Amino acid sequence: MNIKQKIGTELKQLLTNKKTTEQIGGWCYWIYMKHIQDIDTTLKDLLLDLSTMEDGPEFELSYEKLNDIADRLIAGEDVKL
């Protein structure tokens, strides 16, 4: 499993566990910092975009959209917002 698939799987688990979008945003930033040397620019940009969800409701994405992102990452796709 590559890093993109691992992140997608972990995101899917957070959604299954009904974490708030604010919590998911914080997790995205933590993952970004933890793997900054291991991830490509597209994935870095995605994680930074998703991390803004902890800044307020105007930055939140729906659980449906987040599930779609997780599925696409698990499939190995590049995801841009």
C-alpha cells in the first residue's frame, strides 16, 4: 500500500468513526507535517486544502465529498480540490 492509499484508508476510517470536519482538518495537517518528505506536490496541496476545515465552517466539505476523496486516494488517483 502506498502513502496515498494509506492516507485514503485512514481518512475513510475517520469518516466511518464520525469525526468532525474540524477534527479531520487537524488530522490532515498532522499527516502533511508527518509525511512532508514522502508525498508529492499534489498530495501536499490536497492535505493543506483539507486542513483549512479546522479554520471554520466556511471551509468545510461535506462527508459525501470527503468519502469521494478517500475512495479516489485508495484507488491511487491524484485528487485536486
